[in-house]
Amino acid sequence: MAAQFLESREELIKAIKENAKDGVLIVVFDSSRSSKCKENLASLEKLEAKSQSLKILFLDIEKQANAVLASQMRLRTVPTMLIFKGGETVDQAEGLLDEDSLDKLITPYLPPKPAEESLREEFDQAMAEGQYPRALALIPILREEKKNDRALWLANIKLLWIAKDLEKAKTVCEELDDPALLSEKENIKLLLAEMLDDTASPNQDWEKIRSELKEYRCEEAVEDLLAFIAKDRKFGDDLARKVLLAVFSVAGDFGARRRLANLLFI
């Protein structure tokens, strides 16, 4: 949510009253002429996006009414941030702060996050940092109440694929019962079946793709699948295309989705 711009003392008083019961209000006095103004607002809005309990109000002191208000409040530095909770000023900061400093300043005034939200943030961070065992350990907890959450379902399959627990990945794939995802589910079942099939394929190109998939060498597999489709679309009843779409769903498309479309419509 973007910061709300106010133009008068009356608007500020009204906003403080509206947010007096719950939540935290940050009132920023700054100059729109400042080269750092946009940077400051961007940092605050990133912080606001992390919490539904936080709201940002901006008063541009280039507007006379706001300059007068800042003077009446004896503010001498821009930017100056006033933090309100329960309708009262609880803190104040002067000067430009970086994102970490803002976070440390404001977080103590925010209500604690629900356990599920904190776990999801921990999971997202583990995925971003490649801490896959930790992420995999969190998946059952997150999916307990959201078994048909597509993103968690796909992440679960991906993590099991990386861990080479393909039988468990197959079970997770089968568990999903959302009719809207039936086509995607069938493609992923084909992908897993190919990785679980120990019978050597008579087609050496396909056998190479299987090997890459089993080792989670997805970018290589995507390139070889595209080449395979270009050479033999009919193989295995359009198997290569279906497997490629499954890789796109679970591991990402590596920028290849448009190239697939070009191949199919030539």
C-alpha cells in the first residue's frame, strides 16, 4: 500500500483518531524537493507491506500548511518520523534511516505475527537461501491447514525431488484433489513416473533427459526437452511437452516458456 499524502492539520488529526484503536501509524514530515525523499518513502512502504497493522502518512513541508504544522510541532529536521500507537506519540526519529534501522525502530510497536505467518516467512527465507532440508521440515506444518495450496504443493514436490525422495513426491502429487489443478497434476505424475522408471529407454536422447531430471539438472533438461520436441513431437503421445510443462510448474521455466510456444505453433 502506498503512503497516504496529507495536506492539513485537520487531516492528520482525523487519521490519528481513525488509527487510535489498533495498528501503528508513521507520520513522515519530509520535503518533496529532497533527492532522498523517494528513497525514504520506498523503504517505509517496503516495511508497511510486511504488516497489515502499519500505515504511513506523508506530509510534504513544501506545502505551506504542512510547513506551519511542522513549525508548531517544533520539528527542526527533515525527514522527521513520528510513530503513533493508540492515538499517542510513542517514538520519534530524525534523519534518513536505512531499511534495517527502520525495521528495528518500528517492529517493537507492532503486534506479534501469527504463528502461521512467521512460519511462512521462515519457509520463504529457507527456500531463498537454499536451505532445503529446513524448508522441507516446515512443509508438513504449513500444509496441515492448506493441503490444496498450489504453491506449497509444488514446493513440497520440488523439495522431495531435490532430496531424491521420488516415491514420497509421487504420494504428495496424488494427495492433491483440486479439480482446477488436474491437468497440472497429470503432467507432474508423468514427470515423476519417468524419473521412477528404471527401465532403460531405447531412445538415447530421452534416456539422457531422464538422467538429468533424476539429478535435478533442470536447466539442462529444459534445453534438451526443447530440442527433443523440435525433433519428435509425437514421442510417447506428446510426452516431452507434458514433462516440460511439469518441470516449468515445479522447478521454473528458465525463460523457456516462449520458446516452447514458438515450437508448438511453427
